Amino acid sequence: MELALKEVHDGRMSRNAASKAFGMPRSTLCDKLDGKTPENRRMGPPSVLTKAEEAMLANFCIKYLKCGFLINREDLFDIVQRIIQVDGCQTPFTDGRPGYYWFQGFMRRNPALTERSAEILTGGRAAVTEAAIRKWFNDIKTYVVDEEHAGDVFQDPLRIFNFDESNFLLARKKGKVLGPVNYKSFLQSSQENDKEGLTVLMGYSASGKIAPPMIVYSYKQHIPRDVIEVVESADPTWAAGRNFDIFCPRCV
């Protein structure tokens, strides 16, 4: 339809010729050209995000993938839900979180995106070598300089961070113990799950500054009130909440 309108507007085709060439009813084409109906009219309710916001979101997904990070459908829902919460806009979504039908519409409106199954790298293909690490850093620098035009970040040691995470098991093991030679195994009793632990993320800048540590608890929905009280009472600069809401702003 847009091509037919453009051909007539530019004077390259008559209305009859454009109608036949693009398989568009002449009456519909004439109504749009004469202003009786809008040239661009979509059916159904308006989208929750603006066209510009959706374009930025689609571009973010593409850039994130280029940096080696993957965003799935649930991650996208998290981002949109956060945008809705910050903007305070009214939506038909449950708890402000989009679902299947919004996702289908978003993908139709942003054809540059596609959804595919992530390919699993085997140990051999994912082997870490010095050459692979240097290439990764070179690719990141090229992306930041050429696409984001933010090459100045590499000249500011306060903006260069290295993060690493460590897992601490809650069920502390005794280590090697002494016992009878005829015992097949020595069992240690513990009230904790032997697989349960806390993940701690630490970050250091190139200038020597230490970023606030992030402790990841294994709570998926809600953090118990007693945990929040202990964390916030330990230090006035500490806070408990969702990782994205609490940790990222404090590091930025």
C-alpha cells in the first residue's frame, strides 16, 4: 500500500496503474489519496510503548547480542515491565507485565528482530584462549568506539570495571577427617542444603575504587522481611531488593 501511494505521489504511476500493479482496490487508493481516510491507519488498540521506544528496545536487543549477551522473551518482559513502572502508564497487562500477544505484536512491528533457539557451545568450542580473550576485548572496543561513539570511556579509569563472582556454600564442609579404615564414607550432618549457597559479585575499577558488593540470595519472588531488616540495619549504605533496581544504580 505504501509503495502504491508513493508511486502516485511521485507521479510515476496513475491511480489505475498503481491499483493494478499493487493489487489494491482503486476506491481504497483514491480515498487515501483524496484524504478521506488516513494513509497510515492501523487496526486494533494502540501499542503500549511508542514507536520510538519499541525501536530503541529492538536496537538494544541487537546491540546486546553483538556484545555476546543473550536476551530471551522473559528478559524482554522484565525490561518492558520496568519501563512501565518508571513511566507510571496504564496498561492492560497483569501487574504491568506483557505477555504472549504483546510479544507477537512487538515482533511484527520490529521485523529486524527474530527469535531463535540459542546454540550451545561445547567445551571444545568455548575453550578460553589468550587469542580468544584478546579478540573479545578488541571487538568490544570496536563496538564502543564505532557504534556507540564513546571511545572516551577508555581514557577514564573510573569508568572501567572488572567484575567477578564467587559462590559460598552455606553447608560448610569439614574437609579431610580421620576415621576407621573399614568405613566407605564419612558423613557429616548439616542443617543446611549441601547445594545451597550465596553468590557474591565484586567489582573493581581501573582507578582502584571498589564497587558496592552484590550478594545474590536464592529468592525468586519476594525477599523475606527479616533478611531486608538485617541487611539495611548492618550499614546505612546497604539496600535489599531486585538486582537490577538496587545494584545497577549504585554502581552507575
